Amino acid sequence: MAIETVHSITPALAVLVSMVASVLILAFGKYPNIREGWTFVAAFIKFSLVISMLPLILEGKVITYTVIEMLPNLPIAFKVDAFGILFAITSSFLWIFVSSYSIGYMRTLKEHAQTRYYFCFAIALSSAIGIAFSANLVTLFLFYELLTISTYPLVAHTETSEAISSGRKYLTYLMISGISLLFSILVVYHYTGTTEFSFSGIAGLETLPRTTLYILFITFMVGCAKAAFMPLHAWLPAAMVAPTPVSALLHAVAVVKAGVFTAIRVILYVFGIDLMEISGLWLYMAYFVSITIILASIFAMTQDNLKKRLAYSTVSQLSYVVLGAVLITQHGITGGMLHIPYHGFMKITLFMCAGALIVTAKKENISDMNGIARQMPITMLAFTVGALGMIGMPPAGGYITKWYLLLGAAELDNMILIGVLLISAVLNAAYFFPVIYVAFFKKPDKELTYKEAPLTMLVPLTLTAIISIIIGIWPDAPGMFLDIVNIAVANVTGGGI
Amino acid sequence: MSGIIEIIFAEFNYWIYVTLMMIGFYAMIAKKNLIKKVIGANIFQTAIFLFYISLAEVKGGTAPILLHGHDGADAAHKAVSEVIYVNPLPHVLILTAIVVAVSTTAVALALIIKIYEEYGSLEEDVILAYRRQLQPEFSEHARQKQEGEQ
Amino acid sequence: MKIIALIAVILAGGMLIYAGQDLPAFGDPESPAYQHPIIEHYITHAETESGVGNIVTALLANYRGYDTLGEVTVIFTAGMTVILLLRRREI
Amino acid sequence: MTGFDLITDHLPVLTVVIPLMAGFLTPIVGWIDRKLCWYWVMLTMFAVLLMTSSNLYTVITSGTIHYHLGGWTPPIGIEYVIDLLNGFVCLIIAFIGLMVGIYSIESIKKELPNKIIPFYSIFLLLITGLMGMTITGDIFNFYVFLEISSLTAYALIAMGDRGDGVVASFNYLIMGTVAASFILLGIGYLYAVTGSLNIADMQGLLPSIYDNKVVLAALAFFMVGFSIKVGLFPLHAWLPDAYTHAPSAASALIAGLMTKVGAYAMIRFMFSVFTPEFVIDMTRMAEILTWAAALAIVVGSVLAIAQSDIKRMLAYSSISQIGYILLGVGLANVIGMQGGLLHILNHSLMKCALFLVAGAIFYRTGIRNLHQFQGLGKKMPVTTTVFLIAALSMIGVPGTVGFTSKWYLALGSINAGQWIFVIVILVSSLLNIVYFWRVFDNIWFGHPHEVEHIKRDEAPLSMLIPMVLLAVLCIFFGLFAYYPLHYVLEPLSNALLGIGVLP
């Protein structure tokens, strides 16, 4: 299937927008309104730039742009394909909500160093879009590292010793994984002479000895520690000390999504479906992430801190994405890819609700939240929508991705994987329903009066909850995520839509 | 092995500068006194100069000064063809190297004077101990002690 | 420190003795250094090209005059350093 | 135009002679007016930069330049040869020299208020020494310039911290004398068996006598001598003290250049005096070098973590970085060699920037202990940003210079089949993160204990300009490494390894 390529500077501009914005944010650090204005302007411009590329992608074309030839045969280049734009749309769209939410959150709590905060936020967004549009592993690595560095000040934002040590932990995990990723890239480059992604995997890797291939795969997956696979997940709950919008950024918009995005890029676009199947790597990886799915859900049940519970939930959900990719069936991959935006919308809703609880009710622990729904009904309704989505129940979108994943596993006739998916759904319910129950049905300790979070926070979380429902009800509307995913899947499987 | 024995008897000059070099090198590293280190450095360098100079020697050669006074070009050519001169190049090199060595020694000695002013001692151990600030007043103490010995 | 010094000295000395076996013999007119064509050139042309009978002078000031410039610089530097270190007045 | 032609014909020698003469004249200029010294140095360094750029351009476009001093044909007289290797290194020397020169005006005024004249005189002579070492095609002439650069370095270091500086300088002097003596001895050995002092001539004469023990001994003495000069790991003892206690500007100059020129000399002797076959196959010296370098990389990084004085930390980091250069050289394949040579440029830029930052912080606050850096990010935002960029470079984040050289070194190691070196490089990157991140944390996140509100108090403009320029170049050459690689390093590496010939 020949794929038409279009040369355009738009992807580079989309990456650059928030870089420019970050400079402006620094320059206007003394004027909060203008500073935050820039954030908004950049968020909208970025989103429109990303969206403007969508029609071409939907026509099945690919947009490329080579920035510079950094080293001979090693360019910094962008290539927008369906999978890339899927992630880019998710990130840039959610950035608008997070920006609005950040303003409410940061101003209500009168946080310090807000200029640094918005600056780093903008850089992190650039990096996320950069990762989405990377045409090769080296460009991806560049933005991957930039993302790590720019989010470190966000994680350590409060500058307490706890925050700093969590930041260190965050950095240690991600830097070690970055080194591992670099090593893998070096190996790929050494053996194939290129690092450019290809729909059928990078040619030349299949000639590698089996052991080398396995080691390479392992170092790659260690390199994707941002995806929080189980032995390498500890940074994610630790990073919960950050302000809540940052958690939302980490979990829904940029960081962990960049991790799973990279993992899928590696699995499908570097190794390729064929090689995954021939080498048997897909099955090992599927079992490996299954362990994460189950264990993380169990860990989540034991957390009383709402944000930590959500963090473990993320660990578990991310592995769904990778599981879908390694199922290497059409349905499985669809489910996995689709889970990136879907999980993004649902998880950001949940986090924004958690943040609203912190800001308005000053409550972080689930055991303190008796009857909180009477005080904050809208917030808790939104939370319920997100939680239902996570469990995989209509109306929110989660059930669609789970359905695809189940279809994929069923196609393979693998009872273990089907079992894992079902058990994890039960476990998800087991750690989300108590929150809903506590909030709605338990008697509050003292009388609560109606008091919602400020509008800048309430509006975005309501909107994301509504969108979560919309993508659940009309998943196959033209130009929606499912459309994009279908093209991406068609690209990698080589089949028609 | 026979090569080495041959050298021992035939190449006495070689042994002289090897020995000198080792003495100088040892003094530079092992001696604690800064002046002795500088002396060691000088011995080391002198040994190298001797090595260069002995390279220049040619059996039956004379100093590389043309033997004709001011008699004119014809005489010069005659002299050149008849007399064996030693190799002039190593002399030139070593003249330069000597100057370099002297300059280095001068700088080293100037540094030593400064160090003595600062720490009141030229013993490496004492300076080191002082720098680690085990005894802040050590410098003054050491100075008095040394003056007493003199 | 003494042990390190001894080891270093023995290593260096060993290297010197090892190399000594292949060095040209003392006063050997066949040595490569003496056989190199430049020596012939210096001896025959020094006076005509430099105007001095002393070949060492000719070399020092003419053929390798640039080394001598370097040598002068070394002296200047050393002098500067000594002044810098020992002079108490502002310089 | 004739006058101009006259100058262009003599550019190779002028690059050395102009700073030399300017150095001689500095006391006179200073005697007229002390303030003129700096302008004088600027003028000289700018001229040198122009000349070295022109030289490199000529080499790239029309091949190696041979300049016969005094008009004597090479084996008779001294020859200057500028090929890609030393044209490249000379340009680095001139550029870093200019940067440090600009920077020095304020820092010297504060640190050495009554030694301005000798400082600038010696500054120019150091540049002379380094240029001469680099440019010359005659090994004895090389020795003379080596001593000029060493003496000036001793002098610069002795100007530093009271007491400590002098002791550091003396230790350096002793080690430097050992190194120089070894090198002189090696030169004598080579002279004894070839009768020549000219590098090109010697390379022609040597291959027929490679089985001669004297040649091997000469190589060994050179390697030990240069290892001391560059501070390769077991012979590094002089380096941390010297870098730490020198005046800020001198630290930047010495750290940016001295070891790099030492590394250049090592490359020159290994591959231009001797031939690659001898160094790589017959004596396996290259392989020994790689292992020593790998050791230096790891040990230097580990020791850097233990330091609390920022300049000392940077000094240990230099020990590790010099390992990168020599690792690339010792790998002796084209890719590794390119990485090593590229790292000469890269490390000069990064390390010079870092030392300048350390100096600027010291200038404003008098603090060198990095545990007292809290709040500096607000006090000196530009300076600390430069530090961030340079430090990220050292870590090897892509888009900065550190990445490109590490990429090449790692690929070179893989090509040589030495996976262990890949791991060494990656582990050292991690260690770099560890010791630089401590500084970042203090600068941006630490709370100063005494004052709550930190006033913005940036270093003077004359200090900021060179720092920012170096930081920009760190990124520029990180993104556009293609240019040095394509025009200089690729043909150069091929030529050094005997695969191609220099144009």
C-alpha cells in the first residue's frame, strides 16, 4: 500500500508554538494575566495546527518535515501519521482544559513560582507533541528527554524535601530508562543504519540473532519506563506530591502517554508486527503486562489517598494500551491505540475532580470524603462518569476499548488474556465503587453546604466528563478517534480499513 | 642479555645518564622537601642533556667550528672535506633545552619562596597538614622551630 | 610514596635499558643522526648561508632561529612569573 | 593588495608570532595605561581568531599549508604544517581564548587587581605556546612551545588562591617537568634513530625501523608524558588542585584548552609521527589507551560526585571527559575517531562555559561551595541558565554537543566490538546526571537560609556575553554537528587512520 507523503512545516510549527509561548511566559512573568493569556493562546493555536493536519491524515496521507540533519544520516525530522496525530490531538486538546484548570488551582492555592510552572508546562507540551510527530527514534529520544527534564521542576514544584526527593526518584527512574532507550537506539542504528519508523518495522532487525533481539526488546521496554510497567512504576505514585494539574499532565496528557506511545512505536513501528509474531515476543510481553494490570489494580485498592489510588489505576490502565498493541491482531491494536485518548479524557476528569476536592474541600483521603457529593455534586458526578469509564461501563468511553481488547484476545483464543481482562475489570470496579459509595451514600461527619470549586476548574472537568460520554456514545462519528485509529491500524497491519 | 652486557662495558656514557635519570626521577617523586624535588628535576634534565650531547659525538670528530679563520671560500671547502666535525644539531637543541630548564627552575624556586612565606616550611607533609587545617597555627609554629634550629 | 616512586623509577629505568640495546654506539659515525643529509648540508653550507664559521651558531641563530625565539619567550615568561610572584609592589 | 598578499602568505607563522609579540609588548602597553591591556589583548585575540579561521578555510578549500620558517626547506629548517587537525584545534584555541579574554576584564579586576599587566602578558604567551605546539611540524620546536605553555600555566595557577594556588602550581610544575622530560627524552630517542626532527620526514623514516626497541621506548615515553599533560586517570593528581585554585578566568582557559592541546599532541604523535599500523597493530598502544580512558571516564565521574567545591567538581569531570577524547582516539576506527575529535571541540565549549559560570558566581557571591548555591537561580538567572545548558551538554542530552560526541563514541565502540565501552559511556552519563543535578537542585529549588527575598544581581555584561555565546554554540553544534563532521572530522579521521589522504 503506497502512502502518499506531503511536505509541510506545520508539524514543526505545532511543536514550536509552545516553545515560543514558554519564552513569552518567562518574559511576562510579572503580569499573571498576560502570562496565562499566552498559555491559552498557545494552547488554542497548537490545537488548531494539529487539527489542521487531520483532514490530510484522514485521506490516508502522511506529512513529513525534516528540520535539520543533525548528524550525517541522523536527521531531526517530523512525520505525522495517524497514530502520531492521535496522540497529538489528545495532548493538545487536553492542554486547553489543563491550562484553564491550572489557573484556577494555582490561584486558589496561591502557589509560588507560577511563572516557572507555566514555563515548564509549555515546554512539556512541546515535547509531547514532538514525541507524537517524531519521524525517527533519535528525534523521539530528544523530546523524550526534554519531557523528562521539563517535568522535573513540575514534580518538585512545592520544593519541600518530600517533593525534592520524589522529584529525584522521578528523575532517577526516567533518566536510567532514557539511557537504556539511547542504548537501544544505538544498537538499532548500528545494525540497520537507520532509526526511522516504518509501518512494517525497521528492515534489517529480523536478521539479528534471537538473543540479541530479546535483549534489545528488553532494553527498549526499560527505556519506556514512562509507561510505568510494573517493576519500573514506582516513580509514578511518588510523583503524586506534585500539584494536581501536574498529575493530570503526567497521567493523562503527556508523560505516561508518551511512555506508552513510545512503547507502541517500538513494538509496531520498529520491530513490526511480523517480527513480534515470529520471535514470539508478543506473547511474553502480553503476559508481562498482564501481571502489571492485575498487580497495579490490587495495589490501587489498598490506597486511601485518592490521588495515589488514581496513580495505581493509571499504572494498570497503561498496560492495557501496551497489551492491545502486543496482541497484534487488528482488534487488539485498535483497542490499545484507542485507549490512549480514551484513558486520557477519563483520567484527566478523575484527576481534576481529585484536585477540586483538594482545593475546595481540602480533602485528599477517601476515608475523609463521607458524603462529599452533597457539597460538590457536579464534581462527584464527573468523577462517577470517569470512574465508570475506567471500569468499562457505559456511558463513558472505556467500554469500547475494553470491548476491542476482549475481541482481540478472543481472536487469539487465549483464555489467560481474556481472564486477565475480565478480572481486571472486576478489580477496577472494586477500587472505584467504594469512592463513589463513600461520596454519595455515606453520611457526612458534619453538615456540608453546597460549595463547588472555582469555575476555571469546574468547567474543564465538566467538559472532559461530557466528552468522555460523547466518545462513548458516538465512537464512530467521522473524524473521531476511532476513525484515526482505524487508519493507523490499517497502516501497520497492511490491510484495508 | 649479551646485548646488555655489551652495553655495560662499551657504553659507559649510557649508564651514566641512565643512573642520573633514575636518581633525578626518584628524587622528584619521593623526596618530601620541595628544594630536593627541584634538584631532582635538574638532575633528571641534566641527564637528558648528557644523552643528547653524547648523541652528537663522532669518533675523531672535532668541534663544529669551521677550521679556517678568515681565509676565504676556497679554504673553507678544503677544510670541510678533510675534517670530521661532530654532529652540531644536538648541541643546538640542548642549548635551547638548557635555557628552558633554567627558566623552569627559576619559576620553581620563586614558587618555593612563596610557599615558604605562606606556610613557613618546605616539607610537603607539613604543608599538607597545614592545608588540611589540622593545626591552624602550624605555620607560625613551624617557622619558629626552624629558626630555632638554625 | 617511596614505593610508588621506586616502581616508577624501575619501570622508567627498565625502559631506558631496554631501549639502550638498540641505540647507536657512542661516537659511531654511521649513526642515523650523523648520516642524515641535513648534517652534510649544515657543515658545507653553514658559512655561505649564514656567514659564521661556527656551525652551532649558524644553526642556533639561522636554521633553527625560531627555536631560539621560543627560548627567549621562555626566559621572558619565567622572568614575568618571578616578578609576578616575588614583587610585592603593585604591578 | 600587495601588502595584503604579504600578510596572507605569512598567516601560519603570524598566528603564533602575533600573540607572542603582543605578549612581549603588553608590559609596555600596560605601562602607558593599565586599562589598555584588555583592549590590547582583545585586538590580538581577534586578529588571531581571524587568522586561524582563514587558515582553516584555506586548508579545507585548498589542502594542507606548508610554511617554511626562514625559507629553509623542511628537514634543514623548521616547518609549520597546518592540516585539518591542527587547523581545527587552532581555531578552538583562538575562539576559547577570545571568549575568556572578554570575560577576564571584570573578573581579573576583582580577583587580581594589582596583577593585571602580568596576567594579560602571560595570557597571550599561553595562547602563543598552545598555538605553537599545535601548528608546528617539528618535534623539537614542539617541545619549546610545550614549555612556553607549561610555564605560563604554572604562572596563571600561581596567581590564584593565596597559598593553595602556589602549592597547586608547584605540584603541577613538578608533574609537568616530569612529563616534559619524558617527551624530551622521547624526542631524543627518535632523533637518535632517524636523524630528523621534522614530523613528516620522520614518519617516512620510521617504518623501516619499527622493530627497533628505541622506537618503542620513544612511543612509551611520549604516551606517559602526554598522559600526565592531559591528566589521564592514574596520572591526574596535579589537575584538580590546579583547576580549583587558579583564578576564574585562568581556570576556564586552562580547563578549556590545556588538556585539549595535550590530547591533540597525543593524536599527532600517535598518528603522524608514528603510523597507525605501529600504534594499533604492532604495539597495541591504542588498545591500552582505550582501557585507560575508560577507567578515567568512570573514576573521574565518581570522584566528581564526592566534591563540594564546584570548581573541583568540574576538574574531576574534566578528567572523565578527557577520557572520552582518548577513548575515541584509541578505538582507532573512523567513527570513534570522529567522536573523539569532535569531543575536543565540544568539551572545550562546555567546560569553558561551566568554568566561566563558576567564576561568575564566585564574582558575585564569593561562593564556591555548591551546597550554598540556594536561590542562585533567582539571583543570577542568565548565568544559571548557561550552567543548565552546559551541564545538560555534559550529560549528553540530545540537541546539545555532548550528545553528538557520545553518539559517535558509542557507535565507534560498537564497531570495535567493545560493548563494555558503550556501557561505560552510558553509565558515566548517569553519573554526570548525579553530580550536576545536585547543583540544579540547589540553584533552583533550594531555599536560601538567610534572606527571604533574593534580589536579582546578574553578572556584568562582559561576563555574560562569552558565557551566553558558548551556551548558544553548545546547542548550535549539537544541532549542526554536521558541519564540523563533514568538512573537517570525517576526512581527517580517514587520513589519520591511513584510510584516505588529506587533500
